[in-house]
Amino acid sequence: MKTSRRDGTCWPPHSIFNVETGNIAATVRTAGTNAQFHHLRGTVNLISKALTLVEPGLLEAGYLHGRLGNAFRDESGDFESELQEYDRAMKIANQFGDRRLEGRINIHYGQHYDWTGEPQKVIEYCRKADDLARETDDALTERAAVLYTAWASVGQWDIDAVRILEKRAIEIGERLRLFEPTLFSWELAIWEGDWTSANSLAGAELERTRDEKIFLRRKIAIQAYIGTEFSEQEWGEGIAGFIHPTRWFGLTITEWIAARGNHVSDWIEEWLESHGSSINASLQRVNDMARTARALATGDDDSMSGLYDGLSRFAGWWDVLSGTAVDHLLGMLADRMANYEEAAEHFEYVIKRSREVSFRPTLALVSADYAEMLITRGASEDTEKATELQDEAIAIATELGMQPLLERVLAQRDILKA
């Protein structure tokens, strides 16, 4: 059974017990805390019963309506009922002038829009929650608002905001005496190609946690770029170290983008068999990216048009779980379908954004794929552009030790010279 953390973000045993035993009175008492128990089957029914013990319109009912909204989303994917419950809770918060409840419900709205893939609305509602939490000295809600805003911001390439928010989250965690992981620091180091800092952060994490599996998967993420071979056992052990399953799955996409690793198809198949359908936008995105990587790796040309249409919903995103720009894969799909103008637009977008935030490994990788597209198209004006892109990819790959990419670009150059 999972145990409670001090911030209440796991499912505490007593809350699980409340759900499993139908303890309605205890559920009423728990509703105003940060304990998350709404993922469990039967929670909709339990909270609905709990509401019958509370006089409609009372403040306690407001917290329960917020919980019931969470449960409708997590248990049955019922977004309509979810929002109706939040609206009821917000109405009660406004009637009582309860700014703490208002802050909590704004977090719930932000969570809803995270599920539906609308990052600007996530940021809008979580900023409201942040202001209200600071006003009411509700540090746990403040921390949640900061983390959700950071998560949405990184997906929109707003890295300056992420650094500020990460610092705030760590400061709040220290006030609450919570253990804080590296949050985005390790990921940012990887995305910028700062292997030294990434290794240092991973080493510090190993020293704190003594968890060698997590350390191994940190190493594997770097090796995906620089090309050190891992045995299948090491790969399996490394991905098993991921706390969130989509994290290790995202690594298979990174591995294919960076090194065109042949072994990732089996992992992709395994994931899609068990997680291939989801109403959560983040999982939909990573599933679509995985299907795209698989199609590109196996030459499944018949599926590419449909994959392009589905993945286009997420155009413009930086995918946190895989550390990959969605438009990079869209550009590769368009290239394989000989839609060269569309491919160029996607590649140019990733190059522009990567330069802005100094994501140099991605800049090198997309430059190489763009150059390959231009070589394939073979227009007279493409040779000079392809050479420039190759030069940049070679320079970055050489500096960062990205051997698989370097070998691939040098092979391209031989084709271009021929």
C-alpha cells in the first residue's frame, strides 16, 4: 500500500481505507486536506454519499464538490461532470468569501486543462491559485500552483519562467520541510547538452536517495545522445527506475530521435499495448509521438498521413516526457510523405525555438534531419542550405560528443558531395 508524504500528494492509507470501507464521515473530514484519493474506483460514489451528510451550500460541501470533480475526471473521464462540480464549489467559495477554497478550486481548473492539453488556461488558473494561496498562507496550494505552471510553461518553451518557478518550488518545499527532487534542473541540463551538470545532479540525487536504478536511467538518457551501447538488461533496469512510467517510455523516443536505436520498437509496442488509449492530453501526445517513431523506424508509410493529422494537434509543443519537439517528428513525417514545404516549416520552427532556449542537442538533431530532407528534395538551391545545416550539426555533435549523430551527418555529407 502506498504511504503518505508530508505534502499529501500520494494516496494516504487512511484515505484509501475510507474509500474501500465506504467511511463517509471520514471522507467529509478529509476533503479539506491535500490527501489525494480520488484516483480510486468507487470514489465518485463515496463522495456523492458524503455530500448527503452535509447541508447543501455549506463550506464543507464546497470542498467535497471539488473532490467530486476530481473523481469524475480520474475515475471515468467525465469532464462535463468534473467542471460542473468545480462550478458548484466556486459558487460556495464566493458566497462565503473563502479565498482558500477559491485557490484550491482554481488548482482543480488548472488540472482539468492540463488533462485537455490547454496550457495557457493551465497557466491562467494556476496563477490565480498562486495569488490566492499566498494571500491565505496556503503553502501546499501555492506549491501545486507553481509546479503546474512550470509544467505548462516548459511545454511552451518558456524556459526563463520555468527556472524562476523551479526556484520558488524549492523554496516552498524547504519551508514545508519537503524533500525536493531536481524538478527540471536535470532535464534542462540534458536538453542544453550540459552533460557535466546533468551527471553532477544525477550523482547528488544518488547520494540522497541511494537509488541506483534512478541513477542508471539518468545515465542512459545521456548515453542516448552520445552513443554508448547498453545491454538489453541495463536498458530494462534503467527504465524500470522511472517513477512515472511515461518518463521511461519518453526515453525510448529520445533514444530513437538521437541515435535511431533499433531496439526501441519493442518497448514502444509493449507500452502501446497497455497504455495506448488515454483521455489525458500528455499521454495522448506521447502515444502519438511513439506511434510516429515506430512508423518512421519501420517504414510504415501507410500510417503516416493519419499520424501527421493526429500529432498536428500538438504542433508547437516541447514534449517534457521525451525531451523532444513535436514539430521535429511532424517535419520527419512530412518529409517521408514528400510534403517538403510543410517539413521545412516544422524544421525551421524547431531550429528557431531551440536557438532561443539553447537546446543544442535538439538544434543539432533537427538540423541534420532538415539537411537530409533538402538532399532528398534535391532542388538546386537546397545544396547550400543543406551544407550550412550540416556544418552546424557537425560542430555541435563534435563539441558534445554526439557520436551517432556525427556519423550520420558525415554519411550525409558524402551523399551531398556525390
